[in-house]
Amino acid sequence: MKILLIGAGGREHALAWKISQSKAVRKLYIAPGNAGTAQAGTNVAIETGDFAALGKFVSANAVDMVVVGLENPLVNGIVDYFGEHPELRRIPVIGPSKAGAQLEGSKDFAKKFMMRHRIPTAAYRTFRAEEEADAQTFIRSLQPPYVLKADGLAAGKGVLIVSSLEEAFRELHEMFSGKFGTAGNKVVVEEFLSGVELSVFALTDGKDYLILPEAKDYKRIGEGDTGPNTGGMGAVSPVPFADKTFMDKVESGIIRPTVEGLSKDGIPYKGFIFFGLINVGGEPAVIEYNVRLGDPETEVVLPRIETDIVELFQAVADGNIGGKSIRIRQQTAATVMLVSGGYPEAYEKGKIITGLDETGDDCLIFHAGTALKDGRTVTAGGRVIAVGALAESMEAALAVSKRNAGIIRFDGKHYRRDIGFDLTQGHR
């Protein structure tokens, strides 16, 4: 089997690493990939939004399956594009239709979907720029802190949690004025739910599903969860409080109603669903949906899966995921993200990365924002490398991750040394 994986981040490197382990795979292409994915397959210089070029490549190279790693092509309709072209229609694409991708592409769509199917989530209202005064009135009716979400895709930075009315009004105005581009044309204002967050993932063929290992990621740039939000500074799996009782509630109250709701609404969906959840006093609620795996959660979820992931993808394509099971390692996976100096604000690229060949055999390295330049690996993004490990305890996995994070070097490197701090006694 020949597979094309679309994307260029740490999630895609982890997917490439996992896909390449399948005996069913004869050739793996990654478009456009990064310096890490080149170790698992063949990088192809095609941008993720160039559907015509991707389609031509698939046809010319007799690709048997396409796996879409990131959200933008899904939200923009790559699955529909393949379905509309006779020469591509037979190629299964792992990812939802454009209609299904609105679960991530529009916060307002997702909230309406949850309300319609009685899936627990925070109370909310959605406003446009001309309704700014009404939005301010609604914000005043809420207790602080206040949650503001750009309706559209904003590279993981479109959710703001602010503590004062003055700040909420200022941010609301800036969002309506283009702070997040067209993503902020509509703004969802939510009540704040207090609890501990976690990420849960399902792989579905639109009728049935398999639940993957859960994870917890850390969004803030600074230790102790301080500073601005990022795309993710690290993650751990499993999550200690996500026991069987809690996960049974997640499945019965959230996962099953979501898959059934998509079917009832006539929305085709073959791929991953990411449930961004919060544990409020033992009761799960949905903060957000994503229509792909998370990053950096993928870097801790996939190492815990023993099952051949390509077999699962084929079951999704064939519509018989309900006949499959998934084997999960009981070990703990952890990852620490190395980021560029200045991230998540302005940062420089092209910094030479050294020490990659000095890390231990117990280290799992997934490239997030790297490139090859004159035969050397250089930084090419804000989040650069996820440094992880699989071990018998969270403390052991984190110790390996942090030790190797210190070995890898590039100018301006920054990483959090407290990933998992809120889940382990005395861990810092």
C-alpha cells in the first residue's frame, strides 16, 4: 500500500513514525513534511492547501490512501474535492467532509451541534461585530473570568480567557477589528467552567468508533501555566483522573452522542474526533472539538497504541471500525516541546539544531518545526521539536524527556520543565 500523509508538524511526524511501522505500507509520502518525517518516508514539496497538486500526485504515484493530519485542508474541503473527481473518488481519505470539519472550523457550529444533541458544554452566545454592544451586555451577565473564542480557525490562538470586564471588552473589540483575521468575524462568548482539562480522541467511520488513549496537554508558555497560550508546550498520557467511571461518562454522554449526532444530521465523517474536555467535579463537558489528532497530544497517544494504525484506517475506509479493537500499552508517555525564543510572539527561524544524535535510545523525538538546509537540521517554526519517552511511570517518562530536552541545542531554545506538575505529587 502507498499512503500520502498531509502535514508538516509534530503530529505528522508522529503519524509518519506510526504508519511506517505497518507491514501493509510499501511507500509513505508526506506533503510537505519536515526534517523528521524525512526519516520515516519521502517528503513531497506540495503545500497542504494545493488540492489540485495533491490530487495529481496521488494519481501519478498510484497512492492507495490519503491521511490528512491537520485541520485547514479538512475545513477547506479536501475530502469533498477528492469525492468530486472521478479519478480520485476511489481513494479513501482519512478525515471528515467539509460539513463535518465545521466542528472545528466554526465554534458557533460546534456549540449549536452540542446544544441540539444535548452534549454537555458551557452556556454561550455568538455575536457579530455589529452586535458588539449586545456582546458587552452578555459579558456583564457572566461571572469572571470571561471566555472569548474566535469562531473560525486561528492557529490555536483564538481562545482568550480574561479576568476583568475592561480587558474582555478590549479583546472583544480587537477580535471584531481583525486581531484573528476573518476567524473573528463572529465571536463566541462562553461562561467559564472551572476544572481540569484533558483531551480524548476517537476514530470513527461515521457509525461506530474506537476510543484512543486520553492525554493532557499544557498550553501556556510559562511554568505554572502562566503567560500566553501556545499550540502546546508538552503532554502526558494517560491522565490519572480519567478512570473507568469518568471515561464511561465521556463515552455515554459525549462520544456516542457526537457520532450519532453526525449521522442524524446527515454529515459524512470518517476520521478522528478530538474532544477537548474539562472535568468539572467529576462530570465531563466539552470545551471544543477538533477534527484531527491534537499536537502535542499525538506524540504521547500514538506511542501507547500497539495496534497497526493502518489496519484501523482501512477499517474506517471500509466502514467496519466496529469490528476492530485497539491494544493500548499501560506505560506512561510524556513529551516536552522545545520552542523558538520569542514564541508565541515573533521568533527567528533558521537556527542550527545540534545534539539530536546525542539523545538516548529511550528518547522519542518528533520534529514539529524543522527543515533541512545545506545538510543540517534547522528551526523552521515556533514549536521546534517534541522530546518524549515511554516509561513505567509519569515521573520516569518526564525525567527522560527533560534530560534529553537539555541535550538538544539551538539558539534561543525554551521549554517548560514542569510538564505534568499538576498530576504528580511534588513533581516540578
